[in-house]
Amino acid sequence: MAGAPVVGIVMGSDSDWPVMRLAAEALGEFGVPFEADVVSAHRMPQEMIAYGEEAAGRGLKVIIAGAGGAAHLPGMLASVTPLPVIGVPVPLKYLDGMDSLLSIVQMPAGVPVATVAVGGARNAGLLAVRILAAADEELRGKMTGFQASLRDQAHAKGERLRA
Ligand code: RP5
């Protein structure tokens, strides 16, 4: 993707990538430059704090953070950056991703993480686009067009049922 990254996609392990790549795909569809990396809250805590502290200064505008299990990554990043953080609960083998969801969604007052559904990385990407589009008319136009395509698809499904 051309241009300096404005969205940082981070995850606790490369095993999260099959889920998190959906966020990357969504950003790619809108031409939003992004970076992707493994930044583990538990296995590399110093690097995680540095990533959060340096993100805004490097030009990032939004962070999308995905993790599974004891998923502290989104919350800890939100505690050290003023940027909006979108959390993606990654489902693991046990507990159907409920552990990841609860670990990410219950943030204390004052430290928000915009948490999407379990495995909802595509929506995380789309939410990042909307956040950027608030101050970017061209991107807002693309989002409006995307929403129109969703509406057309829904209409077409109804037409097929009625036929
Ligand atoms: C979490 O532990 C990661 O986000 C991942 O979802 C999970 C398992 O990691 P691996 O053991 O596959 O590296 O921190």
C-alpha cells in the first residue's frame, strides 16, 4: 500500500494473522496505508509499551490490536497512546473466544477500547476507515459508496426471495 502507514495492525502472535488479515484486507479495499506486526503483551512487554508510546509520533492515526486468550494487548496499548484503539478478540481453541472478548471489552473508565465481535477483524478495519474518514472527505465518499453497495446487495437478496 502506497504512502506512510496511518493504521497499525498489531497482534499477539502470528497465529492471529488468519483472523487479523481481514482487517488488512478491508483497509486495502479503501486504499488506506497500514503496517502489520506481532507485538505480544506478555512475551515482549517492553516492545509493546514502546510501540504504543511511539505510534502517534510515527504518524499512525488508529491502532487495531488483536489477541486471544488473556488478551491484554489492546487495553495496554490504549493506556499508553492517545490514539483510538480498536480491539479484536481472537478466538482460540477453548472457550469460543469468550476469554478474549471479556479480556478486551471490560476496560476501566477513562481508557476506552472500541471492541468488535469475536473474530470481527473486518469490522475493525472498516471502523478504522470511518474514523479516518471523519476528517477525510474523499475517504468518506468511498465509505458512502461502500454502504450503498451493501444496501444494493440486501435489496437483491430480497428480490431473489420474492421471485
Ligand atoms: C495470544 O496468545 C496471542 O494473541 C494468540 O492469540 C495466543 C496464542 O499465541 P501462540 O501460542 O499461537 O503464539 O497472546
